[in-house]
Amino acid sequence: MSSYPVYYYFIIILRVYAGNACSEFVIDNKIYRYNVKVMPQDIEVWLDGGKPNNAVVLDVGYNTINVFVIGNGKPNPSYSKGFIDAGVCIITSAIAG
């Protein structure tokens, strides 16, 4: 049984709550409405890259590294993984000694 990276579990919550919150708002009594899609940054990078059939997206954050794997044109949660305590802050601290 494969496990999904943490951000897969939050995508539904983000789509419902963040998408709804950003889809309609009021400024100076004027209503603004937009069609908003919220998705993890890794998926956005893949889409912006032309959706290659096979790809690996490395998201190196402050304290984490996420590996997002696409195989046969679909996200592959079996190989995707997040690493805590492995981001830029940790790497630079290790190099600095």
C-alpha cells in the first residue's frame, strides 16, 4: 500500500476553502468574482513545464524537500515523497559546519 505525501491530503481542503475564499470578495463595495484553482506548487511546476509524461519535480523549501514524480503522464504517489529537516536551512547549516 502506497502512502501519499502530506500535501495530497490538503489539496481537497485547499480547493474548497481557499478556492472559495479567493473566488469572491468585496473591495470598496464592489464585488469581484474569479474562477480560482488552488493546487500544490509541485503540480503547478509540472503544468508550467508542459506536462511531460515522465518527470521529477524537486521542491527545495526552507526546512523540507518534496519529490513529486510523474510517470506515464500522471502523478505517481508511490514514488513521491516529502523529506522533513532537509531543506535549504538544514543544507546550508551542514555546509557551514
